Amino acid sequence: MKVTNMNTYRTLLSQMDRTSSELNQSRITSATGKRLTKASDDPTSVRPAMLARERIQGADGFLRTMASGLSRLDVQDTNLGQAENLLIRASELVVMSGNGAYSAADRLSMADELKNLRESMLVVANSQVDGKYAFAGYAENTQPFSANPAYNPPVDSRPMLYGGDQGSVKLEISPGEQVAVNIDGQSLFLGDADGDGNPDPGKVDIFALLARVEEGLRSNDQAGVSAELDNLKTALEQVSGFRSQVGNTASRLETSRDAMADVQVDLKELLSSYEDADLAETLTKMMQQEQALQAAMSVTSRISKMSILDYL
Amino acid sequence: MGGLTSALNIGKTSLLTSQKTIEVTGNNIANVNTPGYSRQIPILSSYPTVQINGQSFGTGVKIDQVMRNHDTFLQRQLGERSATAGEADARSMPLTQVEQVISISESSIAGEISRFFDSWQELSTDPSNSALRNQVLQRAQTLSGNFNSTIRELSSAQEDINVTLESKVEAVNFKLKEIATLNQRIASLETKGQGALSDRDRRDQLVTELSSSLGVSYFEGDNGMVSLQLPGGHTLVQDSTAMSLETQRVDGNVQFSLRAPSGGSVALIPGNFGGEFRGLMSVRDSHIPGVVADLDKLAYNLLNEVNTLHQSGSGLDGVSGRDFFTPLAVEAGAASQIAVGLTQGNQLAAGTGSAAGDNRNALNLAALSSKKVIGGTETFTGFYANLASRVGIDVQQNSLTQMGSQDSLLQLQNRRDSSAGVSLEEEMINLIMFQKGFEASAKLLSTVDEMMDSLLSLKR
């Protein structure tokens, strides 16, 4: 077969074109560290890589949500702890008032302290986080507890009325998994989960209880005050029940957060296996291509040196 | 005396023939780099012998004809292969452009969709926060803007193809006319018994170029003229008559018709073409519209799913039943028209009720991102990823076809050159050969001359 000059140059040119475009691709790959920068680089990896990236991004969102849920629960835990302390102090006062050594005047000052305790309890119940009421359900801009204008003990024994709603604020912490991160103030402070305006059986209206104790102390009704001790215990259990619920939710969030962080690491590894270049492989390939290109160039220069004209 | 004169005559034919062969060789060398040039070979034959006293004597040499090395089979293959290579080459640019538009990076439409739903998720943690509400609106605006601009870029890719097609028509028409002229020349030269070698080379070259751009088929008649046809069977050149391609814009797209010199005109459909034209039109008429239809489907589903959920919720202002995106009646064109209908952050229905802390609807909207809502089988991201991967497969396959057809085209060109091309080595050796022939003829003449001298000196 006759080899013409055009054959030689055409073949060399196409070979050099191809090698240098491959070399260019390898250079881009090693410079970016990505082997998947456009769909045609590896069409079968596109779908798993994009889905992995979406899930990583989603995991970021869930982690942020959980962090915000946790800080919310933290604040609530503090509030509930304070409510517990107030009730414990109230119980102490009731126990103390039973002591015959105290006079009516002493009980009057105890009544004053109890009034303070009730006011502190109201502050806790109306506490705000970022300017939003914590125990108001969805109605976070409405002050949940306000004085009942119709308060008149035997007829209407509710000193405080609930102005919030019973919305349960849920956060999504992983796809399809939602947890409630707020506490219904009405069942916490008024013992009224069904919202009928009266405490449910076995529950107490903490404000009414504190008011009764205060009144009892003021009127030096020792027996009446001591009788409320059981109710104070119930109230304390009512609050600590919610507090342990908050603790449980928080520990569930923490577990989920750690799991989500682990999943995210796995997903990042998965994504990397689809879109990141193996640097050692890329560099080796690049060196091979450089050599091939050099060889092609040196062949070209040899061809131009060799001519039949030199021998004629 | 008759003997010596005829020897002189033989020397003369030899000298002239050697000169001619050197000219032919020189012409070959001169055209070593001419594309499509076929190597020419002088065909030598001896003059008829004369009978003297019952014996035959030769009377010298002549050039019968100058032929060209030519292989019709290879030439046809070259044409067919050029059509395939032309089609793949032409598809490559616009396909790459489509691939760039359907990006797989984090700023792709899929990324924007994820970010949009993430912003709902973030809003669910603090539903009355106006910064988060505005963030949802902004993300939605970026998302719909991304849809709109993607469609714009795809239609500008279509427009680029239209402009490319229009710009190629003039060159094609020029080539068709040139082939008709060459047909005429070749026929008239060859009926006079003259060769039309370089005209035929030029015509072969033009036919190969038209194969690449139009995928033409051709056959050569007895008169040496070629007829050229489109793959659809429409005649482009018949003997010395050339049709011309004309373009019209129909709905913004370039359509072709074929006009005969007599004035009649036939409309052509994209299926009538081959080569580059077919490649370009297939991207314009089937590939890009397919991608646009998928994006419309994605946008339409997204718009409806989000609107349906959004209507079931209520804004901070207590108004419920609002659409989030401006509602659209039909799927076609959804990606180019999708737009956010809300203007104020407090119109966002994050809650089922209007209470500030109600985040139920935001949770429902955020959960849309992982729901299989398109046809009940695909999430939004999954649907887009499938689209991107299909585009990638098309680009990859086309570049494989392109590389394969370029390889085989290269092989064919090399094969053609090894039979019809000019090799400098071969020409140099021929040059030496013909030069020696020339030197020997000159020597013959000078010998005869000396002999005549000696003959004439006898009389002195």
C-alpha cells in the first residue's frame, strides 16, 4: 500500500488532535478534582449523584431544624424547672404554715410570699422566646395567661384565663418524622387538656391552687391550707411530667441529630464516589497522554527531516 | 538515408514523450497538497510498426492519453461516510449547548428546587419570621427565573441552528451550480475526445462536500454528467441544470424548498435531508422540543402541587385559598411562564390557620420535595436527574458516533490517497526514470547526428 504525504500528515494530525483533547480533559479533571462536571461525562452517575446531593442538602436542613428544636426545648426545660422550684417553695410554705409556732401575722407574710410565687409562676407561664410566647400554642403573639375579670372564687374559681390555642408545634426531623417541640400551656398550668375550662380529673389549675393557698394563709385557715398539700404534689407531678417529656424529646432529637450527621457523612462519601476524580489515576493518565503527545510530536519532526530529495 | 531519418524521428518522439511525462510528473508534484486531486498517469504506447523487406520496425513512442488514478467504489464510500460524519459533527455543537443549559451543578434547576423546599422547611421552624418568609419568596423567584432562562437559552440554541442553516444555504447553492457547470464542461470536452481530469476531480470533491452537508446520492450518466439527489429523492442537479435551495421562516423556524430554474418550487421536509442539515434539524425539531416538554412537565407539576397545598393554608393576614405561583391552564409552555404570584411575605400560607406559630402547611410543603409526585413515580429532583442523564447519554452517543465516523472517514481518505493520491517518493522515482529516458533519447539523437556527419563527410 502506497503511503502518500497527505496520508501521513492527516493521520498524525488527527492523532495529535485526539491526544491533546484527551490531555486537556485530564488536565481539567485533575484541576477541578471532579470527574463528573457535565452529564455526558458519565450519564449513569448523574441520577445517583444528584439524588445524593439533594439528600445531603436536605440533611443540612434537618440538622438546622433539630438545632432550633433543641434550643427551644432547652428554654422550655429551664422554664419548667423554674415552675417546679416555685411549686416546691409553695409546698414548703404550706408545710411551714402547719407549724403551730407561727402566728397569724407570720402566715400573712407567708401569704405575701405565696403571692410573689404566683406572680413568678405567671411570668414563667407568659415567658417569651425571641419575642414569642412559649406556652401559647400557635398563637405565639397572644399573651397566653391573663387575669380572669370574672374571678370570684366560689362562682368562678379560675384566676387566670388561657388566651392561646392548643396547636402542637411540630418540626420535621427526618423525612416523614415529626416531633412536637412545644407544650400546651393550658394543660400544663390549668390542667385542662380538653379545653372545657375546668381542670381534667386528676389535674389541677396551678393558679387557682396557689390562689386558694394564699387566701387560706391570709385567713389563717390552717386546716384548709394543709389540705392543699396533696394538690400541690399533684401540681408538681403535672409539671415534672411535662419536663420529662421535654427531656425525652430532646434526647430523641440528639440521637436523630447524631444519626443524621452520620448519614450525611456516608452520603458525602457516596457522592464523592460518583463525582470526584481519582487523583492518582487521573495524574497517571495525564502523564501517559503527555508522553503520547510528545511521541507524536517527535515523529512529526522526524518525518519532516526525512525526504527522498536528500538522496537524489 | 531513410533509415537514419527514421532513427531521427524515433529520437524526436522519444524526446517529446519524455518531456511530456516529466510535465505530468511535475503536475502531480505540484498538486501534492491539493484536496481531491487524483494522481495523473501518462499512458505510453509505441507507434505502429512499418514493414520493410518483410520485417517490422518500430517507429517511436507516443502518449496515448493521460489518465487519473480513480476508484469509484472508494469515492462512493467516501461520500456515504462523509454524510454520517457530517451529521454527527453538526449535532455535536448544539447538543453540547443543550447539555450546558441542563446543568447538573448545584445551581441547576434541581438545586433551586431543593433550595426552595429547604426554605419552607426552615420557615417551619419559625413560621412568623418575616426574613424566612421573604427567603421563601426569593428562592421561589430564583427558581421560576431559572426555569424561564433555561427555556430562553434552549430557544436561542434553536435560533442559532436556524441561523447556521440559513448561512449554509448559499454555499450549497453555489456548489450545486458549479457541479452543473462542470457537468456541461466535462461532457463537451469528453465528446471531443479530450480529457477533463481536473474538472472531474473538482466535481468529485464538490459531491463529497455536498454529501457531508446534505447527504446527497449521485449517479453518473453515459454522457459523463452526474445527477445529484437528496436522500428524499428530490433531484438537485440534472445534467447541466441546478436547482437551488430556498429558506422561509415558518413559526420562527427555517423551512426549505427547492426551486427549479424554470420557476417551480417544491417544499422540503426535514426528513428529505441527510448530513449536516439532518443533524442540525434533528436537534432543533426533536431533541430541544423534547427537553422543553420535560421542563414544562416539571414546572407544571411543581406549580400545581405547590398551589394545591398552598391554597389549603392561610396567610398571616388570615386570607386562605391563595395560589403561590400564578396558575396556568395548560402544561405546554409552563416552564417559560412559571412565575410567583405572591408579593408579600405575610401572604405565605405557612399555617393551616392564620395563627403566627402555625407551621403545619409549611411542613406539608417542605415534605413535597421527597414525594413522588410526577406521574406518581418520580420526585422533582429525580425527574430532572433523569432528564439530565438522557441529555448526557445523547451527547455521549453522538460523540462516539462522531469519533467513529471520523476514524472511518480518515481510513477511507487514506485508502483513497494510497490509490489515487500523490506520493512524493513515487513521483521522484518516476522523475528519475523519465529523466533517464530523456537523456537516452538525447544521446540517441546525438549519435544519429554523428552518424549523419560521418555519412556526409564521405563525399569530401
